[in-house]
Amino acid sequence: MSQGNAKNHNGPSGGLGAGPGAAANGERGYLAGGLTGLGLLAFAFLPLLLNAFAQNSAPYWLDVINTVGLYTILALSLNVILGFAGMFHMGHAAFFAIGAYSTAILNLDYGWSIMATMPVAAVAAGVVALVLAWPIIHLRGDYLLIVTIGIVEIVRIALTNNVFGLTGGSNGLVGIARPSVFGFRIVQPQHFFYFIWAVVALTLLLFHWLENSRFGRALKFIKEDTIAAENMGVNTSRYKLMAFVVGAAWAGLAGTIFACRMRTISPESFVFSESVLLFTIVILGGKGNQKGVLLGSFLVMGLPEFFRGFEDKRLLVFGAALVVMMIFRPQGLLPSKPSRYKLPEGWDDRLPGPGSPGPPTPGQKP
């Protein structure tokens, strides 16, 4: 019996990494890694390529790509709330605004450098999210969606009414400084290209770690079945609130980038339609999938610029494409795959089944 089991586990068909299939998978992995590396290298030299082959339009296209990068950061922060935790949130522009105005006020009124305001903007957006989300975090589905729409409108109206005489009312705030990194002043579009996409890379890395952490696994559990998660002892309200705060804080950080890039901010920059755009990016790309969010950002924010010559029809075509997309592929272009976790060594033989010994007794090691 033991020899047969050994053959089943260690033979040519069952051994790990053995056989032509494993070699083919390894070759495909190396090929995919090589293509990805070449793509990243080409993207890193994109400003030089644009200046070489499209000198007249290079600043415009760099500005478009920078906008895509900024909305990628925002959409990834919303993905923590909508994609990981499954909370319908359409008020993300409110925390984007809080971050931008925090940076502008600290820079213009108190002389802070832009980079010094960035963590403060994130904390300010996170604290406001904590205060606003605490009483509503138990809501689900459409009810939470409606309340978050109210949040973004409340923030916009407060900014328009010049709260405490700090926000400049409907005129906004003008003359925000440019950022400096290690003494290098970021001014030109190609400078912002590397600055913004470096933050995108950092965001992807941090949220990938977050997704695969215990916190991320708990959020996925809550997203799939809140009642089951509660019955298993998961504090669903606490985890949802933490996800809401993390996403809002990162949106506040993106607000800093927006403020120093535009140098002028006003309440019209943070209207409800901005939240709709972010919601569309996450849904279109695939909730919970960071690659899908990246693809959605390029499609929603970048692709329409190629059809600007058809300005009177491009939004109609774009809207029709979204409708078709939601009918035939409602899970998004790149939906998140089911998570699979490896059992600790020795536990596979203790799974329920005929003749299985069952789970270990308390204190017994597998």
C-alpha cells in the first residue's frame, strides 16, 4: 500500500516539476517574463520615443499618459474598497478632494513643501473617511452606494462655501508649488511621467502585498459571503472600515499629485462624475484584479483621446461599448481568479473522507 502511494505521488505523472508539461510551463513563464521586461523597458523610455517620433504632439500625449497614471492610482485605491471588500462606493472623489485641498492649504498658507504634505493629505483623507464611514459601514449594496453619493456632494458643497475661509470658494486655490525630490524640481511633463508612474508601481506593489496578507484574505471572505465570514468569527464591520480608510487615504495621496501637477484646484475638479469614472474603471477592468484596473484606466482615460477628432460621437460610442460589455462580460475584462491556498504539510491526508483520520486533536501537530 505504501509503495503504491509513493508511486502515485512521485511517479512521472504525479511528481512536482517532472515531465514535459512542467518544462513547457517553465518555458512559457520565462517567455512571459521576458516580454513583460521588454514592455516595461519600452515604457520607461516612452518620453524619449515620443520626443523622437512625435515632437509636436509629445507634450500632449505625455500629459494623457500622466492622467492615465493618476487615475490608475485612484482606481487602485477604490479597488481596495470595491474590488477586495465588495462595498459599492461611489464617493471616492470626496477623499481625492480632501487630499488635494490639504496639500494646497499647507503649501500656500503655511509654506510646506509638496512632498511633506503628501503623508498629511493621506492621513487627513483617512481620518475623514473613518468619521464618515463609521455610522454607515453596516449598510450593504445599493444603500451604501446612495449614501456615498451623498458624501461626495457634501464635500463639494463645503468646498464651494469656503469652509473656515481656507478653500477659496468656487474660485479654488491658485499657485500651488511644484514638488521636489532630492533637490530635483519636477516641472515638465516627462518629469511628472516618472514621478506618477513610480507611485503607480509602488501602489501596485503595496496593494499586491495587501491582497495576499491576512487582511486581504479576510476582505475576500467578506466579499464572497458576509454572513459566513461573521459566523466564522471575522469582525466584518472592522475589516470593512479598515478597507474604506486605506482606500480613502491612498486617494488623498493621489490628491497631492493632482494639486501639484495642475497648480490650481477648484470644487469643479471633484464632482460626482469623477467618482463615476473611477467606478467604471474598476468595473470595466475587473473587480479585485490590479491588472484589470490598469487596463481599465488605459481604456477609460486614454483610449477616448485617440478619437478626439470625433468629439461629438466618441462618448456615444464609448457608452454603447460599456453597455455591450456589461451584457456579455459583466465580470469585467480581467476578472479576479478564485484564490487557492496550500494546506500545511500533513493536512492533506486529514481532509474529511472515507477512512481519513480527521483533524488533529488540540495540541497535536500535523
